[in-house]
Amino acid sequence: MDFAIQLDQEIAARTHAVNQYVEQYFEKMQLPMGDAILELRKAMVYSGTNGGKRFRPVLSLLVGELFGCDPSKMLPFAAAVEFIHTYSLIHDDLPCMDNDDIRRGKPTNHKVFGEDFALLAGDALLTEAFLLVAEGYSDTTVLVGQLTRLLSEAAGIRGMVGGQAIDLRAGDRRFTKEELKHLHLLKTGALIRVSVEGAAIIAGARPSEIEALKKFGEGLGISFQVADDVLDHGEKEQDIRSFTGIIGLEETKQYLNELSKNTLAELHKVSAEAPMLEYLITYNQTRKV
């Protein structure tokens, strides 16, 4: 069997495990009575189970496997990261943000449940993420505190929300390469980084390993954005919010290669053999979609 196909199947198996965990979590939720509560749960489930690559939680599982961590121990945190990601997508699609009608081939949450319940569904998923951590690691108070801090920093003003604020207020100003990198490290990279860093902490990695994996996560996050800009070059050639629009196509490709090399080096500080995590780097360099 082709090695890439085998790795795709391995990643698909972990994606299935995440989907199964999320679906079971929604099924078992203990909620107050009332039709409005049930409708809100339905809105959460609608977006929370609407496919996607599950890139962030799968990344957490793969990092855990480097240290022999049982997936059952990693899944509450992995699902918490995905809940935060899903909440951000619901809110990004709202008319006051990107005003999108379709997400992953289906009507966006606010098109189905209205803007008010879409807003609440996002709020509820964000809050539920911290309940997942509190309940999933209740036997270790220190771990709950560490994970809560990491998620708060990655999701809030120091991370994803801060990046969105920068993007919204930038107007037509042309970013420099470093400014654009900073934007994406916050807006999309922070949650990818924390999916790696938190997983390393849960798995019992040493401080030096956690630091290297944190840098690996940061590199992976920005590399995916740079690769997106290369793929979208025909549409975004003059886009002041893309690397290709700022530094040109060829220099962007060189930048992607440099980022990928450095990201791989950080991974190899922890493990000389991590085929699936290495595959994510090489796949991103060569992907067509």
C-alpha cells in the first residue's frame, strides 16, 4: 500500500474517533428542561457535528501518541479545542462578521436557527469547552488550571479573538510580511499551537519537549496559511491580506519551504520518528486543495 494512502487512513481513523466522541458527548448532555434549551442544543449539534477535517483534535491525538498517551485521556481536551474552533466559525459566519450563507456545504448556523440562536450556540460551545476540561481532568487540579489558562489565552484577546480584531480594524492598510504573520499566528495559529502544547502537557512531556512542540504547532499553523495563499494566488494576486499579494508568489513558496524546514526541525527535537506528524508538514507543502 502507498505510504501516503496508509497515513491518510490512519488520520481518518483518528478523525472518526473524534467525531464519535463529540456525537456521544452531545447525546449525553444533561440539560435543564424547556423547548428553548432543546433548540439551542440542536443549534450546537448542527455545527458541532457538521464534518470538517477535525485537524486540531487529530493533531492533539497524534502528539499524545508520541508519548504513549491513551486516546481516552486526550479526547476531552481535543474535543474542547474543536468546540472553540466551531464556535469561532459560527460567529465568523454571522452578518456582522463575514456574512456567509454556506459552511461545509450546508446553510450556516444563523441561516437555520436565526442570528440570535447562532450567537448563543457559539457562546454555549465556547463555555462547554471549559466544562469538558474541568470534568475530563477533574482528578488533577493542576492540569485543569494549566489547560484552562492555555485555552483562554489561545481563544481570547491574546489569540484568536485578538487576531480577528486586528483583521477587522485594518481596513485597506497594506500589511508587511511580519504583520501578516503576526495576524495569522493569533487568528488561526494560536488554536493550532495550543492543540499541540496542551496535548504535550497532558501526555507528560518534559518542559523542553513542550517548548519544541509549541514551536512545531506555531510553525504548522502559519505554514497552512502560507500554503493557502499559494493555492489561492490566482484569486488573490493583488490581495493585501495574502503573502503572495505582499511578497509575490515565488518568495511565498520559498517562505513556505523555510517554515516547513524549521517546523520539522522542532518536531525532531522531540522524536526522530513521527511519521504522521511529519506527513502533515510535507502534505501541506504539496497539497493541491
